[in-house]
Amino acid sequence: MQNTSLDYDYIILGAGLSGLMLAKALVSDPYFKDKSILILDKSEKNTNDRTWCFWSENTQDWDAIISKKWESILFKGENVKVEIPLKNYSYNRIEGIDFYESVFKILSASKQVTFKTENFKSFKEGETGVEVYTDQNTYHATKVFSSILPPERLKNQTKFPVLNQHFIGWEVRTQKSVFNPEVATFMDFSIPQNGNTRFMYVLPTAVNKALVEYTLFSEDLLPDAEYEAAIEDYMEALGASEYEVTATEKGCIPMTAYPFEQHNTKNLMYIGTAGGWTRGSTGYTFTYTLKRTAELIDFLKRETDLRKFKINDRYRWYDKLFLDVLYRKNEQGAALFTHMFKKNDIVKIFRFLDGTSSLKEDFQIIWSLPKKEFIKSFFHLK
């Protein structure tokens, strides 16, 4: 990473999942070999600040940094507890620090890329590109890709309902052997719902080690103490009252079908969650970011006007329908997911959630869900 100029072909704002995947894809494609790239982030990305999980039939590209794979998942709902073999799939976990180190190793070998830790302030688009202002410098780029979601963007609109996937997770080490490290608890709705969609998510790595996470799909966040009390109650129910918390994580992901790409301009594009690259109905990001990155790379070879990059697949409509139901009837989330997992093959569910299913599979899954509220939402949205 050697460029000391203030002028670049591309500036990427944010060295998170979408920003680094885009940078990696650009330097890996000979088409962009003459492009200079600046990545700006307020952090050096040298801490294990988060994890990503995803399901996949082929993990070859990521095997070197996948910290754990599970070939079965556990789903628990009202009157249902089922362990589901994943057939040709695996459920995979990548630690943030491993992802950062892997991608930066590739980027540091490229003369195209410069990485700077500066605080982004604002940008201004002009005739020849975009001026980017940080707390230290002013940069110019022909194109800017921003993963920074303006906080007012979703607050200042009422057309699209917004839920949040919010959680606190504890990495725990127990004195007793209470976990099955071969089975990930995907969703456990057996906990009190309290008028919302609430579940426990458990990723065990040993019989006495796991990430235990309390997650909600709801509009409002909770005080930290409420998440923590729920984890404590869950650990007690597992028979693991004595344990050590070795690490914590906390997050909030907006769940919406809002068309973020309408804010793209000729020379500025929003990527990642800020660009609608997160699956609205689930909050899953990793696989969708891979998909959108590949689409963007192909797009950049054909077009120069970033306003022409569209996300118009039918899954946006499914998300809009599902989120309308969940927004109006948040207490019914457990029942919706229970119907989905109880009545459908796991491969069909994964394809549906990944946006790779057939229309026939889509219809089968949607038809398996409680129909009354979906019919209401269908006519409401129509």
C-alpha cells in the first residue's frame, strides 16, 4: 500500500465486510489493474470486533479462516425441537480478526491500495468526481463507495417499516460439559417472548465453550442488563450456573426493505448495509455481500453511472411482505419461523434465504407460513 497522493480512482469509506470484499475483488481482477484505491476507516481493524456466520455448500474460498463448521443445527419452537442435518451445507463461523488479516495480506501486496485511519467527515460531488473530507485531509476520487449509513436515513422515512436485529452475546467457558460442539443452536424460541420475536443463538466450539447470544427482531432496543439477564437465565436452564465470560459482542442490524440504492449518485454508491446488501428479513450479510460484490464488479466493467446499479430481485418483495407481518404482529415471529422450519426441507430454506431458490420453492415456503397475516400484508402493500 504505497500511494501518497490525494487523488484516487476509487475511495472506499469503511473497512468492514463490504468495503474489504470490494477492495479484494478489485485488486484480484486484472480489469482494474490500473485503478488506484484508497480505503478510509477510523479503526486499524486489528481487533476481533465481530464475527460472521453463513451457510454454504462450498467453503473453499474461506476454509483458511473459518474457525468452526457445524453440519447440523438445532431449532426449537413451541412444541417442536428438531436437530437438522445440513446435508451438503455447513454452517460456518469467521472471526473478524481472521477476515481482516486475510484480506489486508492481499491488499498490502498490491501497489494499487492505500489504507488510512482517519475519521470521515463529509463528501461533496462535483463535475469530475467526489471530494472526501476527513479530520486530516481532503481527497478526490472519480468514484466513491461508502458503507457508512447516515443515521437519519431510516428515521426520516415512514413508507418502509424498520425492525432491528439487536443482540448481546457472551463467549462462555463452563465448568460442566453442557454443549454439543457438533450442533449449532440456530434459533431457540423456547424462551419468554414478551410480545416480541426473541430467541437464543448458541455456537458451541467445545463441550464447555460457546457463544451464547440473546437476539431480538423488534423495533426497540433494550437496556444491556435485560439481554444479560436473559443469557444468565438461559445458562441456568442449561445446568451451567458456574461459568466464565471470556468475551462479549453487541450489535444492531436494521431489517428493512428500504431501497437504499435510491441515494446513489453518478459517482457515489452506498454498499453493505448502507446500500441494502443485508437480507432485510433475516439480517444475514456475509453471503449477500459476496453476491452484491460480484454484481458490482461486473457492473463497473459496463457502466460509469452508479445510479444505474439496481437491486430489483423478487426477494426484496418477499422481505417487504415478511417484515410488514413481523412489524404489525411482532409477537408472531416465533410461530412464523417455526412453521418455516417445521414444514420445509432445510436446503430449500437456505436457498430461499440466500436468494437462489426457484419460484416453485418460493411458493412452497410462503404457502407453509400462517396465511391470514400474509394475505393482509399482501393487500396492504399492493
